[in-house]
Amino acid sequence: MPDTPDTRLIYITTDGPDEARAIGRALVEARLAACANVLGPMTSIYRWEGAVQEGEEAVLIAKTTAALVDALTAKVRELHSYDCPCIVALPVDGGNPAFLEWVAAETRAE
């Protein structure tokens, strides 16, 4: 898509909605994300420390640009309660150009 920013969706799992909201707010306040969505609760099934685990989590999806992925990841790791949090950047391949431009504008330093 020509002339649109290199937008990324960052998928993050958290201990619950309170942690997701706190991290999301911090990311938006720091202009590392234009927007953050909290989804949940959800059930996660995963292998950790040699055993299959199951627990309730919340998902945080942050909208940002490729240039900010490393800084956003560092901020999430700083705030997150997990030893090894899921923080995954997904490229956006198309979409509403006005929305993609808004993401870029809201993540620019003031």
C-alpha cells in the first residue's frame, strides 16, 4: 500500500484485564501506541516449566509503527508481571489509509 506508514499490531497476553489496561494506558501515554484494545477474559493452554498449564488471561492489542516495536516491547517487558511475556509484532498489510495515517500521527513525538 503506497504512502501509508509501516503499521504493526502488537499482540500481548497479560495476567488479566487490570494489567492489560495499565500497560495499554502506559503505551498510549508514552506515544508508543496510538491505541490499545483489551480483550478477555480468555483461557490459555500452554507448556511452561515442563508441564502443561491452563489459566485465564487477557489480550492487549496495541497499534503502532514498525519503528516503535523495539521501544514498545521494552516498555511492556518493564511493566509486565510475567518472566517471559508474549509480545508479538504482526505486520499490517492494507487497511483504511486514514486509520493507518492516524496511527502514525498519534505515535509521533510531540
